[in-house]
Amino acid sequence: MSDEIFIVSSSPAPADRRAYGSDPNQFFDLRLPAGKPPRAGFALLLNIHGGFWRARYDLTHAGHLCAALTKRGMATANLEYRRIGNEGGAWPGSFTDIRAAYKFLHQHAEEYNVDARKILIMGHSAGAQLALCLAAHETSVCGVISLAGVLDLQRAYELHLSHDAVAEFLGGAPNEVPERYRDADPMQLSIKNVRQVLFHGSSDEEVPAEFSRLYVANKQKRTGDEIEDVQLVEISGAGHYDLIDPRTAAWKQVENKIVELLK
């Protein structure tokens, strides 16, 4: 990720900040639609922001897309977590936080007027790696969406993405900590019984579109019990941040798919 992250000038709609742990970075911003919830509660999108797992990038920029989705009638939880530079951040601490937040939301779903059967996970860039890891371990999620995801950690290491962010996140090269690459890499994980939808812009210069293309090709080769439900939507001309900017045509495709998945 470059030093310039997507920003819009206006502030997103206010949210209710809730802690899911004792660390200052263990919280999420909850937004609920106006009006009376359905009998079973609102469908919920849990959003995991990117930033190559580094503490200098936080959840602020993702508040705009969460506000846009709440206007479409769903609850959103914009998630913060410990990252590289925070005590306990990087692997496995960052993923431990993601999983703890999901379990917290699942357990408190009724209190928040949320339908625990309709929790969709979405992650952007490095956040997509965490989202797919979550789907591999928590099959009660109703689906997972990757936006310009870092889905092949071996390849990300080889390309030195964001100044060797993967080695920083996992604590070494693939030959030094192979078990961490095995446990953290969506390319190597089995994600069964959870629908996966991948969006990637063809003009992405931060995380090349080949990451999503090769991920889908790899998963579609699997047979028998290892078959996964995975779909790629490649958006011509879209860049890395177009997928999370509610002002773009690319975002409209993402938004419409989210609504479809949560019906």
C-alpha cells in the first residue's frame, strides 16, 4: 500500500463504538439502519480494513463504505484490530482479534438486533486475507467477499509487496516460518461450505489482479470434498481503492453483490 490511502472529504455517518476486548485496538464501529428491524434482526456485514496489516492504517477510511451499506438496509460493523506496530499485533495476534470480534458479534447478535445467521465478512487488500482465514475457521458465516485481496502470501513475498509487508506480518520468509505461511495463506487453506466472491480491478497497481485470478484457478482445480464455491468479478479499469470508494461505479457492483448475498 502506498503512503496515500483513500480518503473522502466528508465524515461518514456516526457509529456506535463497541469493544470486543480490553486492548485499545479491539473495537468495532456498529451502524444500524433506521427503522424497526426484521423479526430475526438485521443482516450484518463485518468489514476488515486493509493497510498491509500495519498500525499506521486504521479503520477510518472504511467508515464511508459502511455508512453507504447501512443506507441499503443492513447493519455494518467496521472492525479494528491489533496490527504490526501494536503490542500483540501481526500474526497470529491480528487474526486472533478478527476471530474474537466475529464470535463476540455472533454471541451479542440479539442484543444488537442482528440476525446471527446472516453475517457476511468482507475484507479489502490485506483485510481480505484475514477475512478468508476467518471463513476457513468459522463456517457459520453466510459468505465472504474479497476486495483486491492479498490472497497468495508466497507470491506477495516474492513480489516484495509494500516493502516486504508479508515477511513483516508473518515474522520471516517462507523457508524460515513455513508453518505460518501454511496457516495464514488463503491459497493453502480449505474454505468449504462458505460462498466466496472476489472483486479485483484490472488496473490495480498495489495488489495485481493476478492474485485473485490465480487464487480462483487454484481453488477450481480441487475435486471431491475439497471443492470450494468461489467466483471472481474482475472490473475493467478499476484501481485498488475504487473498490472501496462509494463514489465509483466499481463500488456499485460490490454494493449490489452484497445486497444479493444478504437476501
